[in-house]
Amino acid sequence: MPAIDTENWKWENAAAGAVAGFATVAALHPLDVVRTRFQVTDGRVTNLPLYKNTAHAIYTIARTEGLRGLYAGFYPAVFGSTLSWGLYFFFYSRAKHRYCKGNDRQLSPGYHLVSAAEAGALVCLCTNPIWLVKTRLQLQTSQHYQPYSGFSDALRTILKEEGWRALYKGIGPGLLLVTHGAIQFTVYEELRKFAVHFKVKEGRTNLINGDNLLNSFDYATLGASSKIGAILLTYPYQVIRARLQQRPGSDGIPKFRDSWHVVRETARFEGIRGFYRGITSNLLKNIPAASITFVVYENVLKLLRIAQGQN
């Protein structure tokens, strides 16, 4: 992210990323629940209530399930997001440092893309079981049978009934979603460089301390802008993954066999709109989420570096 990226800063990147991930989930989790429920509702047989739109979904969940429904799957979401962002920024900063090779600190967009994709793939392999549990907990409603009482119970039940392979359902589209983070971070880095150079050109600072002039509003704007394009290009992968991660029916047979089966059935019964179910709540959640993530990340990183410099 910032230009200084030496080996000594890797733990600061991880810590700042973890704090950013926690803050994002805590603020916007109800919209994540709504998005997940929209994603798996295909207009056919479903155990979920039918929602007209995002506002109606939030109102219905709050009325019928209470605050607990709006924060279903909160613990795995917090754990997964905190771990994911911590690992992501750690792997991302290490990859950038490796590609810099200690010389040129201004990486090209191609290297940013590769660094982000590499970090995303490693994080996906580490955290897929957490996201699977989160998805299943979010799909439970108080009006229907709830097979899982919580995060640990869900893990035990899935391992007992479906085996360890079930924890990696949706890993295919999950790895494809690496492109989401790669696009987002590449755009963020390029917009960030442009913002710094613009302020340098305006004579407000110089290239050496240009990063320090960017403020929270700048980070929020850059984070939101970089997120929009990534969402629009990669959202169908999220729908496919969510549908694969649903709990099997009472007969033990999954609704979808694999990613290609999801694609065929969705295209057949819902058309292109099926691949974008829940995108409104997704945008409402992830655009401010991206702003919060980068504002918290950049400011926490600055504070840690100041503290480190004082020791």
C-alpha cells in the first residue's frame, strides 16, 4: 500500500489489515446476511422467506428473527474477515516486496495484479471452511429447523455428516474470486499513485512524503472507487459459491453437484439476472465496507509505524 514496504513492516500490515477486517464486519454484517439469502433464492423451492428488496429483507428479518437474525453467522464472519484481511495484507505486502527486489518501489499494475492474486489464492485456501460455515448459519431462520447451534457445532456437524471435503465446497468459484481482489487492489494502487502525484503537482508536498498527505477522505474515496468495478465484474462467482455452500436437503443430496451445474441451472431457470441476485445489498455493504477497510488499514498502519519509530 504505502511506498515504504520493507521486511520489518510485514507484521504491521497484518495487524492493520486484521483491525480493518473486524471494523468492516461489525459495522455492516446485516447487509451481508441479506445478500447471502438473496444469492441462494432461485425462485423455486426454498426454505427462506421471499423478500421484495433489501429494505424489505432487513425489515422482515428484524421483525421475525430479531437482532439475532440480522447478525446470523456474525462470529465466523468476524473471525473470517479479521483473519482474511490480516493474512491478505501480509501476503500482499510480502509479494510486493519480493517483486520490488529491493530496488524499484513503484511497481507496475501487472505486478500489483499478480501480488493481489497470489495473496487472494493463499487466503482462500486458508479460510474457505470459515466462509462455508458463515453461509450456512446465515441461511438459518427461526421459523425452520436449525441444524447448527453455532460456529463450533456447525463445524462438528458438517465433518460428521458430510466429511472434511464439504468444508471446501465452493473453493472453485472462491479461487476465481481471487480476480475480485486482484482487480480491486490494482485499481486502488493506481488511483493511490495518481492521488499522490496530483497533490505533488499541485505543489502541496513532494514525492518523498506524498503518502503522508493523503487523509481518511482520500482513502475512503479510493477504496470505494476500486471496489465498484471489482464487484460488477466478479459478482456471479459469489452467487455460484453461495449456492454450492448450502446445506444438503433432508435426503443428504446437495442441491447442486458442482459449479457448472449451478451455472446451467441458474441460466436455465433465471437467466442472467440470476447471477446478480443480491447485488444491491452487496453494493450497499461492500462500497462503504471498502472505504472503512482502507481508512482503518491506512490509519492503523500509520499509527503502528509512528509507534515503531519511537521505540
